[in-house]
Amino acid sequence: MFSSLCVFRKMASHIVGYPRMGPKRELKFALESFWDGKSTADDLQKVATDLRHSIWKQMADAGIKYIPSNTFSYYDQVLDTTAMLGAVPERYNFTGGEIGFDIYFSMARGNASVPAMEMTKWFDTNYHFIVPELGPNTKFSYSSHKPVSEYKEAKALGIETVPVLIGPVTYLLLSKPAKGVEKSFSPLALLGSILLIYKEVIAELKAAGASWIQFDEPTLVMDLESHQLEAFTKAYTELESSLSGLNVLVETYFADVPTEAYKTITALKSISGFGFDLVRGTKTLDLVKSAGFPAGKYLFAGVVDGRNIWANDLASSISTLETLEAIVGKDKLVVSTSCSLMHTAVDLVNETKLDSEIKSWLAFAAQKVVEVNGLAKASAGQKDEAFFSANAAAQASRKSSPRVTNEEVQKAAAALKGSDHRRATNVSARLDAQQKKLNLPILPTTTIGSFPQTMDLRRVRREYKANKISEEEYVKAIKEEISKVVKLQEEFDIDVLVHGEPERNDMVEYFGEQLSGFAFTVNGWVQSYGSRCVKPPIIYGDVSRPKAMTVFWSKMAQSMTARPMKGMLTGPVTILNWSFVRNDQPRFETCYQIALAIKKEVEDLEAAGIQVIQIDEAALREGLPLRKSEQAFYLDWAVHSFRITNCGVQDTTQIHTHMCYSNFNDIIHSIINMDADVITIENSRSDEKLLSVFREGVKYGAGIGPGVYDIHSPRIPSTEEIADRINKMLAVLETNILWVNPDCGLKTRKYAEVKPALTNMVAAAKLLRTQLASTK
């Protein structure tokens, strides 16, 4: 998979982390087989072991010196840390000892009797993690020896690795007060308690022969308060004696390191090296130059992008490395990725159908490993001239290719300046006009869009793409699936229906396939959470919509029912944030181009008689910059992009949007500024955290549907549980604006779960309607 490059001494290479699903999603299928009871724990562990061994060997063969271990996970690395610390919430009845799959997956997914822990986005990525729940009475114990066992496993193969741990301060800063604990409780108060466990882990790693340990502390790139920065000093000072005799790397990523944070960590005596993201954190280079760098310490220079799939500009990276070499010295400079490569696809070799020109512009994880080592060798005077020449030719090809630029699209996007693209009538008047036309009951019920994606449905799409069935056979099969979904919803007595999206494998990929400026992979899978993988499209050029994308299916679905049928679209910000985006122009320019394409689709849906159109912006919060100084600009163009899509529709056309699995409270005013008629938003898995913003006095006049049950868990909520959730919403929201819906789409669930859950959801809504009517 990797080209054979020799190990050298003068400048070393490092990989922050690597994709864990496997080149053909081997771990995904093993997990799902285990969860379905079709395979054993031993079967799952064998697949995982084989993947780990393959990854380590590949990096060793490529000449990487600092190879990470403990970056593999069955769900996510924060949950792994929770297991390591034994910080299991009481409801899972953990009694001590080594945490097994039953407790581990119950925390991640819930079980028949208790709900899962909250899931949210990992910083500004589409990867998710399970949020730790902590309180003053949380008992910690060393309950997962995974970091040590994986280090030993690699060592038995003859491969020396760098064990990677989520740093203690980042772990606590990402945690939340457990249910029943005062919201004012700061998990940082538990620092001393968890450091006792970290000391045990460090001692075992030292005894096993580890020479380096990597602590990932990405919260250092955030805007931290002084007491939070002091926690880093306290933590690593407390660990100093335990770390004696080890080389210690503190790794940061996803943004610039602020000046005060830089001063704090570089002053730590126990730390041997510091890793910086020099792709998304370009100002950090200026900080290193102006503030200096501690003598005798290592600088791990993240010059190869771990978040995107474009080939590295090797000449530019060499220039950066030369600048750093003059400051820290060649023997203390390590070439690295900007972050873990888990955010990119696995190997370009697997893409046999990708256009050859576009393919020459790309680098997946396997190719990025080669880039890292190639840069390190070149900096050490062992430059591979052929490798660098091919890279320079690819860079030039991309810059000059006519397929990248569309003047008509650029003119249309430039013409957007000078207007805020708001609908002419305020939302209150629009809702009145829409109610007269739709005649919905109070607490109207709906779902978010997708219905379960069965094996038969996936087979039909696969066979159609492979030309094994005709278009006529494909349309017939999809029509039958839509008809089944429509009838089911009518049986459930849902008020506003969806067609279930049977023609779509993915909410972004489907649209990208029909827009110009996009390219697609066959095996470019990236993990989102657990076993869930997505295949982000590649935006390589200017974006436009050659023809209608959803109108055919939406019209067909609406013809099957007298109830309103939602037209289902993915919004421009979500398409942007869930794609591998071109890096040769500002992101907002690409987003405006996508917005104009979606605007045409919205207008065509309206003309076709679709009265309710949902434009999902599930990833709007995800793209929020980590630094507060950059957030207002992002929110301005992101919200503007959404408004562009629907600014021209009639008052009677109801525009919905949907958001999920992020912290929305801090951007609630921007959400209001989107000016959607109805927003459905994740709520149940985060302990109804969203509702607190309304308790604090924020007034919301549009329709809103905070999710009433978690769709990422197989657990089926009762009618009473859902009714209780709705009552909590009614305590802070007006009856006439509240909608009842799940947290998110249902594609990852089975019909055996969906049918009773939706039945209970509608029953709860009807129960509340009856109770509200009786109190009038």
C-alpha cells in the first residue's frame, strides 16, 4: 500500500492517528454483526486485531518513526478514556473490574432499559464522541487497560509505537455535569482524582518499555479562561515525576494555539515535544517565530493536512519546515500530520473509477503517510526528485484545469452581494398563511426524512449503479418503497409525511452526484460515529445544478397521499461541511455557489406543488470556528447561504430545516436569523439541554420541533416517556409553535424499532392534544 522508504536519522516523521474502519469498512460490518447477535466478541476482536496490525505494519514499512497506538477504537476515543477511568454513570450498574463490551456499548448506544450517554461533535468535525457525565461523587478506577495492551501488541510485532491518550484536561473540559448534579459543577474539580488513574497507566506503559507517550490536548486551541489554562500547568506538574524517563508529546490540532496557551504549555518542564496544526493553524508559525521555542524541545510540525484529501504542496511545506528548522534545529523538528488521518479516506489505490486527472490532485491517508515521510527525507537531504516533480506537476495541473472554473457561476455568486435575501413577510404572518392551507392540528407530528435502509433497498441501488437492472426496474422498486413508507405513516397517523429517501444512500452524496463541480469515490469512507461511515463527495470546481434533482420523487410521493409531503433537500452549509472542499478559494464562496443551486431546486419543488420543503442544515453548528473572534463572520455567511435557498418562495410554502448533535444554545440567535418557518432539532439525547435556552428567556416565534426520542439508540421509548418530554417543551414553548418529531432521520434503525417508536410518538402527541383541549 505504501511505497518503500528507508528510515533516516536526521529528521523524523510522525502520524497523529489513522483511520480505524479499514479500507473496506471491515470494522463497521464486524460491529454491526456483533450488535445483531450474528457474531461473537472473539470474532469482533479478531477483525480489530487484524486491522491494527495492518495499520502498524503499513506505517512501519513506510518509514514512519513515531507510529501511534491506542488510536484504534470500537466507538470513540473519549468513550475509551471514560472506560479507562472507570467513569461509568450509575444507571449502567457497573460493579468494577475491566469494562467489557456490554457496559461499553450500553454507554454508547443505550440498551432496553436505559438510554445512551449524550453524543456530540468532536470539535468542528463530522466525527462524534460520547460526552462523559461526571459529578463530585463520581468514582474512578483503572478499568480499561487498552492503552497498555495495544502498546504491547505492537511491540510483539517488533513495532515500537507512541501510545496516545486523550489528555486529562481536555477530557474534563469535554465532560458535562451528570444528571442530578448542579449545572455549576466544574468537572475540572476532579483533575486530582483522574490523575491518579493516569499515573497508573503511565507506570504500566513505562514498565512495558514505552519511550514516548502522546497526550492529545486539542482544547488548547480554544479560547480558554485563566483557570482552565492553569489546569494544564497543574496536571503536567503533578504528572512530572511519573513521566520522568519518558519523552512526552502534547499534541494540539484544528486551529491556532492562542498566545497564552502557547506560553503555558511550552513552559511545562515535563513535556518533551509539542505538536501544532500548521494547516488550520497558520498563525502558530508566526507565534513560534515571535515568541520563540524552548531549547532542547521537539516541535512536531503538522504540515500535511489530516482533514482534507488534496495532495500536499510539497514545495510550500518544505519552505515552512526550513523556517522551523532555523528556529528549533533539524534534530528537534519532526514532520507530522496536522491531526489524525481518521478524518480522511483510507487509500487512493482503492479508487479505480476516479477520473485520472482529479485523482492526481488527491492524497488519502495512505498517500499522506508517504508525503510525511517524503518531506522528512527531503529535509534530511534525501529528496526523492521524481516524487517532488510529480507533485509539482499535479499542483500546476489543478491550478490551470478548465474544469475547475465556471465564469457564469462565479458571476452569479458575485451578484449576491448587497442583499440579505430575506423573505418579504415576517414568520408569524407566514405561519398563519401556511396553517390556513395545511390545516394541521396542534402539536403536529412529522419525521426528519429518512426511513430504514433495508438490505433489499441497498441491493436495488447497488444493482442499478452497476447496470444490472434497468432504469424502469429501478424506478418501480423505489416507487414501491415510497408507497410502503407513505402507507406506514398514514397508519401511524403522522401529519406531515416524508417519502423516506429510498433513492439516497447519503444525504450529501446524493446531491453532489447531481451537481457539477463534484467528484465521487467508491471506497472513500470516513467514520462519523460508531459503525456509521459516510463517503464525502469532493468539491473540486465551481458548483451548479444542471437539472432538477428531487422533483420527480417528491411529486410521485405527494401523489400517493392527501397529507402534506415534505420535499427533502440538504442545505448548502451542510453539503459544504460534509464534503472534502476545494482549498483554492474561500469556503464561503463555494457555499454561495451551492446555495444558488439549491435555490433552483426549491423553486422547482414549489412549482411542482410541494407545500412543505425541508432544507437540512444538520452541520451548520459543526462548521463554527473554534475561536470566538472568527465565529461572527462564519455565522453571517452560513446563515445568509441558507436564506438564499428559499428567499423567493410564497408565504404559503412552509420551509423547514433540521439540525442535530451539536451544542446549539450559543448560536440560537443565528438559528432564529435563518428565518425558517419550522426547525426540527436534536434534543433528547442531550438531556433536553436545548430547552434551557428558552427557560432563560430567548423568544422563538417560528415553529420548532425539539426531538422527542433518540434515533441513534435501538431503545424504544414509551408513550409516557415521550409525553413527559413534550410537557417539558410546553413549559417553555408556545403550544401553537411546537412540533413533535424524532431527533434525526431513521435510516440507521430497523423497522422493528421504528414502528413501535413512531406509534408511541403519535400516541403521546394525541394524548397531549386531548389534555390541552380539556383545560381550555
